Amino acid sequence: MAVQSFEFDEVGEWSELKLEILSAYGSAYTKAFAKHSYLKKYYIDGFCGAGVHISKATKNQIEGSPARALRVEPPFDRFYFIDIDGAKTDYLAQTCTGRNDVEIHTGDSVTYLKQLLPTIRYQDYKRALCLLDPYGLHLDWEVMRLAGQSGAVDMFLNFPVMDMNRNAIWHDPSNVPKDGVERMTRFWGDESWREVAYADDPQTDMFGDSGKIKQSNDAIVRGFQKRLQNIAGFQYVPEPMPMRNTRNAVVYYLFFASAKPVAENIIKEIFAKHR
């Protein structure tokens, strides 16, 4: 079958940094299980792309997260790659020709992950490293909750704060488009994000009505960090890594969440090296 024509995504330095972090943790992750051969180690990439990107800095091709995961040693036992773009999954499938340890799904990642994650059960000696790297507010809280409740999944998450500020968390909350509110609520899991994103204005108008003051990105990030711990059930959620563009603006925060203290220690060292 011929692969559809498409252009590889161009990625900035922050994305290249994220890929380095993922590679470093992936290697440490599988090495940690080397003495426990009875455990099955899975890699799940919820928004995998084609496995190849173009560096904005050099204009050269670089390996994406699927290609890097496939090279991790010791290897994962199975790989799950999901993306809604058929041209990209077709290209990725070509690069995986001959492998019987790869499953590639073309379609809605959220729907597929809601079916896949419940099969990764701690009591069945299954473990997974899951990357959730959507292009914006295109993720459902239920996916994160399933990963956390399993006790068997380590998760990297793109927390798209720039997209949130553009489309959902405005200085005047009354003007936010309905679609932006719905996407934010779906990502957060309920409307409690409003309590985190806004505080009452201590200055009231002449009618006594109190307005709302938009909170900082740090406050929103801290609120979501607590939510991953207290609601999703991840025991260890270290301070996320701010991923900045060339203008030093934060594009998103890279969260890591796990049920194991050793995982937190490893990622803290990796984050510190690249922070």
C-alpha cells in the first residue's frame, strides 16, 4: 500500500528537549525491570505522529518519540502507537515493517486509550510507560484517571498551558467561547478548573458585584499537580518541566506521574539536568 504524501512536522528546541528527556527515562525504565523478566513492559504513545520530525533549528530530520522508543535497550515487550492522521500512521507502519511487537491504530486516541489502559493491570504483572502529547486541549481527563488508578502506568503529559490561555482561561471569563470552556472542562475532568484559574476580585463595583482575577500559570499548574495526585491517584507527581520557546514563553509544561518513588527520583535527576 502506498504511503500518503504529507509534510513532517517542524518542531522547536523545546520539543527536541522533550524527546531527549523521554529517551533518557525510557532507557532507565526498562533497565529497572531487567531483573524482573516476569513483568511485561509496554510503551504507549497516544499522539505518536509519523516517528520523524524536522528540526526548526537545523532543518534536518530527527527521530520522533516512536522511533526513539523502538531503539530503547533493554527493549519494551510491546508498543502501541496511536494517531488520528492516517498519513502519519501509514508512514510509521512502513518503518515498523517486519516487527511483531508493534500495534498501530489510526483514529481517535482518547477512545482507543480508554479501551487499552484498563488492560494494563498491576495484578497481571503488566507495566507501561505512556506518553500523552496532544497538540492542545485534545485529551479527556478519564484517560489520565485510568492511568493513575491502574498503579501500573508511568505517564508523561503535555499540559498545554498556552492553548489554555488562548482558548479557555481568559482575563474576562464571561467572554470565553463555549467550545473553549468545554474543551478545558473535558481535559480537567470537571469545572473545578474555574476555582483554580480565577480568584474573586477584592475590589467590588458600585453594585457590589465581585469580578474575577485570572491567576498565574504557576497556580494553574499547581492545581493540576494536586489533581493528578488526589483524584487520578498518582502517588508521585514531581514539579513539571516548563518547555519554553525561543522567546522564553512557556509553551507547555511536561508533567511526569507515577506510582513509584524510584520513578520520581529518576525523573527528578533527568529534569534537573535539562531544566
